[in-house]
Amino acid sequence: MDGNERPLILIVEDDKRLSLINCKALEPEGYEVKTAFTLREARFLLEDGDPDVILLDIKLPDGSGLDFCREIRQRTSASIIFLTSVMESECELEGLVSGGDDYLRKPYGIDLLRARVKKSLQKERKAPQFITRGPFTLYIVAAQAFVNGEDLLLTQKEFAVLLLLTQNEGKILSAEYIYENVCGYTTLSDKNAIQMTISRLRSKIENTGYTIATYRRKGYAFEKA
């Protein structure tokens, strides 16, 4: 997280009154807070980027927070704190096994909530598991790229080039720089290989609202079409 950015907290809670109380408790601490009242809304917000902490209720109108945690655990590096009125210890254990980092039973004190969020933010964060750019979602470990949920079926080299370009959206990267970062060589020995890979990627991302622009004698840039 950039030192100039406020930590982002996502609250997934169907009790609107409690959600508002949590927002009012956390925003004065310098956090940016977003709220979702359903899992569907939470999925939509996660497409915009990875929050730092997710406060996740277990019982939601359109599903279980436990199942949702399992669903997103490999795609987000956020700390997940369960907020629930469920009292059974087995449920607490299941929450931690499903990928949760902490657990708060309702009713909880506001000071305790703030302390747990602060503690979660102080933990060393894992490397990002995915990045999003517009309709694109790139899963780094799996080396797969999707547009609006549809697999682009990229080769490993195509994925590596697309990942590098999207991570540097709007910046012109030279063919030499791309070759060095993708292939690990400091000298560009096969200029055509990069050109061909870029050409294949362009055809696969047509009509997505993005393109890979060519800047003569400078390089390539991933940008809005």
C-alpha cells in the first residue's frame, strides 16, 4: 500500500444501522470505508481493487460469509475479520479454517473493533494474488487473465507480457524492458518474439475498451482504446 493512501476497509454487513455505526467509528481513524449489504455488492466492490481489511458478517441475505471467504481467499490479500452473532465455537473455528484472520462476536465494543482493525493493518501483507484493470482480472499465481469473467486462454509468455503492461498502465515500456522482465535476459536477442506476442495479445483483447498501443522507437503501452 502506498504511504500516501488511506487504508481501505470493506464492511460486508446487512444490518444497515450497524454498518453505519462501524463506518462512523472507523472513518475518523483515517480509513477509507466502503460498505456492501450483500455478497453480490461485495463482489462488485472487489472488482475495483483489493481492500486492506474486510469486515465480514457470516449470515447474509444471499449466502454465507464463510463460503464467501473461501471463494475470495486466494484472490485477495486482505485481512478478513468475521463479525457475527453466531455463538458456537465450531463456527468460530470454521471461520478461521476458511481463511479468516480474526473473529468478533456481536455485540462488540467500538474500541475493540478499532483495535482489531489496527492490528490487522500492522501485519505483514501477503503479495497480491490478483490485479484488476477495468474489465480485466489477472490471477498472478495461476497465470490466468479474464475479461468480464471469460478466460482469455493466454500462454505463459502472453500472460507475463500482459501482466507487466497492466501493472504499468499508461506507461511506455521499451521492447528491451519487456524482454528483460519477461524472459530474464538483459539483451534483446529476438525483437520479433516481442512483436508477435504483442500482436496476439491485441487480437485477444479487442473490444474490451483497452488496447496495447505502439509508440514508434519507444515501445508499447497498455491504455484505454
